[in-house]
Amino acid sequence: MTATTGTTTVSAYAAPSAKAPLERTTVPRRPVGASDVLIDIKYAGICHSDIHQARDGWGEGIFPMVPGHEIAGVVTEVGPAVTRFAVGDRVGVGCMVDSCRECVNCEAGLEQYCLEGNVGTYNALDRNGEPTYGGYSTHIVVDEAFTVRIPDGLALDVAAPLLCAGITTYSPLAHWNAGPGKKVAVVGLGGLGHMAVKIAHAMGAEVTVLSQSLRKKDDGLKLGADHYYATSDESTFEQLRASFDLIVSTVSAPLPLDKYLGLLRTDGAMVNVGAPEEPVSLNLFSVIAGRKTLAGSGIGGIQETQEMLDFCAEHGLGAEIELIDADRINEAYERVLASDVRYRFVIDASTI
Ligand SMILES: [Zn+2]
Ligand SMILES: [Zn+2]
């Protein structure tokens, strides 16, 4: 890290243009402002959405792009107005680094749904119009209001993926009251799905995994699932008809929604945290019969992210990870696309 007039230059891995492999480079970090903390990044998770964005699957990206919104590290400097953090604190940063802080959603702690749009941790412009760079980097400067504390009981490497995969599944499970006496189905056992299983189980729900095949059944049961079914087997949909209070779908492939809605009990909800790039079709009778809800959910607010980390620490929940050096990021991307990871790649930032 080199400093010049307040702005620092730090090492990072970036995609220089859409679809180009990531390579080592440097990016600027802003001076530590009054309410900012400077974080020495220790670990950064690789989220499927990093690949979408680096490869422009979600529309025009901002390049060079430093992905990474599952960040765990240690505070090394604090601005003069910072009150919640001190040098040496273990902290995390997730999918957003700012919001308007004034709208009805920000006031309610739902910064992820800020009416002016939250500022993404990367592939976004901050409120001064400067591009944001994510966690595949050695350091980041973030406002303390968008920084969360990683409890001592959680190791930083397995905590990193909680900042996206953990909160994205915790938020709908908490909102729709997963808990004792509730039957919850998790669709897909990947990065998000494996955390959904762990968290729903820790909340006390009866958990069923619905996966394409039974290939990961042993893992699913070890992670806390009570039951495991293959969706490629048509009899699954007959057998499990009207079974669940809540279905959390973590897959981004288009699903036959009418079939899945048939698995809900009356008043049940199916919540999508993964989304296909194309619009989907639905027969509305699938929700009319049984007063069912088809919903979506995106990450979680800052307060809720802290609550999730505290919950995970209390229950000893971290992500299942494969730790890699930064020079293997491109290879890891290919393996994520091939669903060949159990269950999250995490970059050791000391190798960046
Ligand atoms: Zn993510
Ligand atoms: Zn707002």
C-alpha cells in the first residue's frame, strides 16, 4: 500500500474489461474520512454474482472491475468521528457500502432497498461519482455505518461468505419466521443453499433440500437437512405436495414455478433469492388456490447483517470453504460455473 496525498494505491485483482480474465493490478482507495474505517482485508469470498458482473451478464459493467462483496478483515485506521470501531477490530463488509440514509427504507434499516439505490461494494459509483472497487484487494476504506463486527467466535475465513451468502438466506428465513414447527425447503445446494440449510436448521425448522440430483445428499444431511429429494424425479412433486410453510429458492436457473408452488401448504410462501436473467411465467391459480405467496428477497440491512453474524457465531455456523491463492481466481470462476465447489471459494488476501 502506497500513500500519496491521502489517496492510497492498493493491490487488487481486476477484470480489465468484460469477459477478460482477472489480473493483478492496483486501484486507488479514498483518504480515510471522518466516519471511515480502513480495513486490512484478510479474506474475500467468490460469489456467483461476481462472475455475472465481471462477465457483463447483468448489463453494462464498470471496468476495470474489482469484484468481491464478501469481505472479512481487521481495522487498521479509523477516522476522527468513528465511534463504533477501533484499530484491531475484526470486521466485515458485504454487498453495499452506502445508501441515501434518509428514505423510508433506510430509516427502517432496509438500506438494501434504498429508494435512491444502495451503493454497491463494486461495479457502482459512490455518492461522489467515483467507482467502487470490491474485496479482491488488500485494503478497503468504508464508512463505519456500512461496516459490521465479526464476533470473536467466528474465524475470518469462514465468516467472509456470510456477508453475502449468509445474509441473503438469513433475511428471508427470519422474515418468514423459519423456526420450530415450520417446514422449510431449500432449493439448490450451492453457496447460498448450503448456508440456508445451516441457518434454517439452527433456527429450529425442519429442513428439506430440493436438489436436481442426490449427488450431494450426504453433505446436505451433514449440514443440517432432515430430508433430501431430487427434483429430477417426478415423484418428488407428488410425494411432497402441500408440505412446506416456506420454500427458499437459491437457484438462478428458471424453475417451473407452478410445480414448486404446489409443494406449499395453505398460506405458504416461496421466496426467490436467485433469479434467472429472463422473465418467468406463472399460472396465477397456483397462488390463488391456497392463498400462497410468491416473493423475492435481496441481501439484508446493516443491522440485520450484524444480527445474522451474531446468530452464526452463537450457533457456530461458518461457510464451508475452499481457500485459494489469488492467482487461482480465474480457475475458481470456471469451477463455480461448473458447480464444482463445496461450497464457497475464499481468496486469501495475503496472496493478492
Ligand atoms: Zn453475492
Ligand atoms: Zn435510502
